[in-house]
Amino acid sequence: MATDTVLAGELRGLDALETTTDRPQVGSRLWHALAPKAAAVALVLGLWELVVLLGLKPEYVLPPPGAALSELGHQLTQATFWHATAVTVSRGVVGFSLASVVGLALGVVVSRSRFLRSAIGSLITGLQTMPSIAWFPLAILLFQLSETAILFVILIGAVPSIANGVISGVDYVPPTLIRAGRNLGARGLGLYRYVIVPAALPGIVSGLKQGWAFAWRSLLAGELIVAIANRPSLGAFLSNSRELGDPPYMIALMIAILLIGVLVDTAFSAVDQGIRRRRGAVV
Amino acid sequence: MTQVAVRRSPPATAPVGTVAGEAVTLTDVTKRYAGTHGALALDGINLSVPRGQFVCIVGASGCGKSTLLNLVSGLDAVTGGGISVEGRPAFMFQEHALMPWLSALDNVALPLRLSGRSTVDRERLARELLATVHLSAWADRRPHELSGGMRQRVALARTLATECTVLLMDEPFGALDAITRDLLHDELESIWRARGLTVLFVTHNVREAVRLGDRVVLLSSRPGRVVEDYRIDLPRPRRFEDPEVTSATGEITAALRAEVARHGD
């Protein structure tokens, strides 16, 4: 049909005029992501060095960054350090995985029911404000000085954040998408699978990210308090380093703990950014 | 001799049961907003739409145009009266309501996935539908990479994927610029004719209603009642700027304004 080809041509022209095909280069993205972080690290090290040089604290209390970093370098060659790191990280991974399963399930269930929402919703938020270290006396009473006690506190720290992420993610799903999904034939679980969960994904990922932060904090607090024989861990070493009066070692361990936390956080951020970029929420 | 562009149909009487050849029938439809003493949104609407007809619904704010479509679509329930619709009507909103995490192709394929089509079928049908709206070249783009008009065309292709015969449109082109809107009128008209769709098209733009509709139904506001049912007998394709379109628009706009003025008294 002649009119149809005219229309097609007009539409093609308009489409070309109204869209751009520019996408930012990977290299420039990487630079923009890394440069500010490098600057921040340099700033912190500089301030630290400055405090040491000013002599506000004696060096046997606050060692210069060089001493701590070279101690960290030394630790990286030690098998016991890696063993302790493996114990701590595996506790974190196990605890966080379990918390994710429980938190995601809880979030989906609570977000689906108006009754559960008002019954448990504020309780979940309340739990989130509770410092995880305050749970340890009870955890030790219930489970003695054991892995279970640490796991319990990780769960109670991380689950509320993860569940809250799901609930708020679901709350912020645009109603038009749900209406559209229903109209296109999505019902019940199908609506969750194809519309609500994907739409809530940014909220869910940020809940997981926050959940990891809580899990990691609870874990280290637990390792400081709950020392288990023959289970070396970063937290136990940290506690030892204070008793031994070895500040460079202590700070080296702290840096290691910080680095692991940052590394995981960066991974979550990368996932989060990827999701948002796919949806055009960031350029 | 000037052709009579606009003819007033006699007011529709309440039909009994389903009428053969009618795609949509509303019988004394009443809608109250939530709450027992909620305001009356629609009051005694009778409307019957033969299969394949393009009906535009116009009215000022608060006439319940959108409520009417929600009722026909089944997204909302009537307070009184009855609605019968052929099949499951598809709905197109003013906002495109595309899933932002899916490509244009996957958005069109979503209803096919929900109706349990195979992967191969989904891909083939979705590509055909994208070709229908002239967007084959943009299949892999996500909604945010498309212009407003293109998104609405993807949304149109997606509603067609539901294999509906009745299409409900709630100001689908309200947020578009004039050039894009004109082209989309042409596109919608050609798809409507090719597929024999029945369309209920809500708009506040009287000229758009005259450009597209076989009929223009004018609703009053608060509560919404059918004030006038105009038949638009102008030949197609019509253009926005045709003098006949202009004069019909003038007549209906005058009636709409009179209706609005009633609320100022």
C-alpha cells in the first residue's frame, strides 16, 4: 500500500531524529568510578601520616601508615592469616546466604499481605535499629560460645534489612506497571514473577547490600566476643593483637577487614549500577 | 450542498441481554467511588458499540472517562448495571507502562509468555508485531532508549500481542508532540482497519476524537452521563486540519463548553 510506505518513511525519519545512539565508553566509566576512590584513600593516608608526624600519640600506640601497611604485607604471606580470613569470610558467606533466603522469603510474604504488613512491618524496622552487639548476651545464653551464636546474630542483623529491601522495593513498583501486567494477563505468582519482582529488583539489591553490611558488622562483633578454640578468625586475631600490644598488627587486620567489606560492597554496587543502567535510571 | 458531518444518534436504550454484533455493551452502568457515601462517578451509562467501530469518548475533567475504561477492562468493578465485552479487552494507557527492564521485543513478547506460547512462537509473533508498528530496527532497545512516540508504538504492539479484539485507549497520545501524534493517528487508523478492532478511545482533545472516531460520545461531569452521541460520517483518511473536521470539532466543543459552564452556575 502506497500510503503505508509513506507512513513508514515518515516514522523512520522521526525515529532517527528523536533518538541518540551514544553510549559512554567503558574506559571513561572505569576512570570515573576509580579516580575519586583513589583520591579518598590518599587523603586518609595523608591525614593519618600527619597525625603521627604531629606526635599527638606515641608511635607504640598509633603507628605510621607505612608500618601498618608493611605489617599487612607480611601477614599476606602467612598461612595463619589466610586461614583466619577463610574462616571469617566463610562465616560471612554462610550467614549472609541464609539471611538472604530468610529475608527474601519474609519480604515477599509480608509485602503480599496487608495484615502481615501492619503486624510485622514495623517490628522488622524496629529490629533493624537494634545494635547487633546487644544480641550477643542472649545468643551466648541460648547457644553458648559457638558458631550457632555467631550465626544467630548475623541472621538477626541482616534479615530485617533484606526483608525491608523487598518490602520497600515492592511498595515503589509503579502502579501503572501492575495495572499493565494485570491487563496483559498476569495473575498471582505470574504477576510477581514477571512484573513485581523485576520491577522491585533495584530495591531488593539495595536491601541485600545493606544486609551484607549488617552481616559483616555483626560477624566481626561476634568474633571479638565469641572466641572458639581452634577456630582462628580475623575478629579473634584482632582481639589478640590488643592483648599482645601490637598496634601495627591490629591496624593491618583492621585494614584487611575493611578491604573485604569494601570489596563485597563494590560488587553489590556494580550489580546495582548495572540494573539501573539497563533501565535508564543512570547514564 | 454541504455534507452533514455530524449527526446526532438517538439516545441509546438499555439493551436486553447480549446483542449479536455488539463488541461492547454497557447497560445502566453506575459507579460510585470507594466508601458507602462515595461520590457518583458514572450514572446510568448506556452504550453499545458494534464490532469494528471506533468510538471516542470526550468530556471535561471529572466526567469519569478513565473510570469507564477501567470498568470495561475489568480492572475495576461496577456499582450497578452490567457490562458485556467480547473477549478480554487490551488496555493502552497515557503512560506507555512498558517494563523498563525488558527490550522492545521482550515487552511485546510478554503477553505471549503469559499466555504460555513457546519461545519460538513468541519471538516470531513479537517480531511481526514490531514490524506492524514499524519498529523492527529497534527490537533490542529498552524503553528508555526510545522516544515517547516509539514507546507508545511498542505499547500498541504489546496490546495487539494479547490477541484482543477490543482495544481500550486512555489518552494514549496525550503526552506527544503534534507531529508524532499525527503519525500515530495514521498508524492506529491503519492497524484498526486492517485488524477489524473495536476501539474505545478516551481523550480530552475533541479534534483528535473527530479525526479518529466513527462516533464521538460526549460525557457530562460529576456524575458522568452520556450527553450526546455524535456520528462522524466524514470519509477517511481524515486530516487534523480538514475543514469538515474543524467544523465538527467546533460543534462538539461548543456542547462540551456548555456542559462545563453548567458547573459554574
